[in-house]
Amino acid sequence: MNRFPLANKTGLVAGAASGIGAATARVLRSHGRNVTLLDLHLNAVQTVARSIGDRQTPALGAVATDPRSLAVQQSVDHFGTLDVVFANAGMVTDPQYLR
């Protein structure tokens, strides 16, 4: 029994151009979930979107002042719903945290 059915659901993955975000998007898509991808690196996230598969997968570059609301709206416009957000993206702007 699948407690969390994924088919015909829509997810938004932030930080989807590489690593955990890209892997999460691929797994969600392989289980039948529609996925919208969001990342600062538009070319890289478009490459991931093309590699995912059979349906058109929106890939958005985070170029607006607050791209999250744009990404949510575009996902809803494209798929008609948004069921889950995987907020994988993060930025460190103070180098002291990298030490």
C-alpha cells in the first residue's frame, strides 16, 4: 500500500539545477508527479527539465525580486494545481558561515 500516492500530483522543486534538487525532481517525475523546476541557473535547470521525460516540465530561472510567487503561479497555470513544494534552495551571503 502506497501511503503517499504521487501520481497526478504537482510539485515545485527549488534548487533543481543540480544535486539533491535535480535528483528529487527526477524521482518525483519517475513516480508520475508533475514537476515545476526553479533555480537561479536557468540553463542548468532547463537541461534537467529536458532530461526528465515525457511531459513538458516547466523550468524557471529565479530572476525576479521574489521568484517564489511567480513559480507558484506558473506551476498552477501550467498544471492546474500545486500540491507540494520542496524548498531545497539556499544561499550563503556571509562568508563567515563557510568556515
